[in-house]
Amino acid sequence: MPAKQINFRYNIEASKGVELEYEITEDGWLTEGFMHFPDGCNALVYARVRLGISGTIVQVTPIENDYIALNDANFPFLIDYQVHKKDKILVEIINYDSVNPHQVSVIITWASERTLR
């Protein structure tokens, strides 16, 4: 089963926010997500993952309509969404730290077939 990891890594400046976008290149399934918050984030950096599927926005991070904010932590989560070519993965990161930039990573796994764990 072909699979690939889509890596969103961004150094977010102090008091800034960004929404990163990736367009799906072929039909398949999103199966897993992973977020890494480095030491020093101190719950000041928020992140969430949403999908743009056929014009509808769907949140896939486990806390509905909310963000994940951690410090020195890895946060794995399951995803079970079928996606099609041209659908989008949207990763939003907001840095509420008014002094320091932070580099947060979000990795999403795409697979050609559905896998349940």
C-alpha cells in the first residue's frame, strides 16, 4: 500500500498566525496525524488541522472547533477521511507568545488504501 507523509513545518514569528495549505494530488485516505510542540511553547502556540473536502471545511484534530496547545510534547492522532485529488489539508498555527518565535511541525499521513487501527 503506497503511503506518504505530508510535513508542515513552520517557524511562526511572535504574535503571528498562519494557515498552511496542501492540495491532495491523488485519491486516497488520510490515516494519521502528528503534531510536535517544542519546549518553550508553554501552551502559547495553538495548532489545528482541517480539511477542505468538496467545498466543505471539516476539522480533523480531535478537539472539535478548537486548537491543540502543548509544551515540549508530541501529539499523535488518528484520521479516517477519504480524500480526492484537489481536496486540501489546512493547518492553522497561531503564536500568542509576544516575544519568541516557535517552530511547530504537523505531519499528516496519506495512503492509497484505508487502514483502520
